[in-house]
Amino acid sequence: ATHGMTLSAVAPAYYRHIMPYGLPKFVRFATEVWNVDPSGRTDEQVALEGIEAMEDWMDEIGVACTVGELGLTPDMYDDVVKATFFLDGGYKKLDADEVREILMASE
């Protein structure tokens, strides 16, 4: 799969997974990019609505929204995890189990 389609298929699950570690940025993403109204809501609710708005937009433009759309099946997850580069940057360093969880949440 192309890089962009692969990212689109896992991004929502990945963002939900790391959201607690970068919550202020996800709130800003929701309010500034997707015009989510934060009035009377928790930061978590605002951030999640932003991720949902991104998913709706991705569906609207026709990008892959699940790993299954890319032909990835659960029996392939171990190979994907083994091929993953684990970097120190970002809001949270992921481990192999978390990558597998993200793939499962992206089905």
C-alpha cells in the first residue's frame, strides 16, 4: 500500500491511543482544524470529536479507513510488528504490543 493510504488506515486508532499523552495538542487540532466547540466539554471529549471529524473527512475523500481495505489480515500483524521501527520521538514511545493493538483497532 502507498504510504498515505497506510497512514490513513491506522491514523485514527493511533491518535486515539496516543491522545492522552498529547491531549492539549489534540484539543487544539480539534478546535483549530475541525472547529469543534469546546464549550461545556472535557478536553478528552473535544479531542475525540476532532479525531471523529478527521475520520469523517477521510471517508468523504475516499482514503483507506481500515487496514483490511489495504489487504492486511490479522495473520499478518506479527510481520508488520516485526518490521516496525520503534522511535523515541512523539508523544509516547510505542512497544510491539501497542502496535498490535493499534492494528487491531484499525480493522
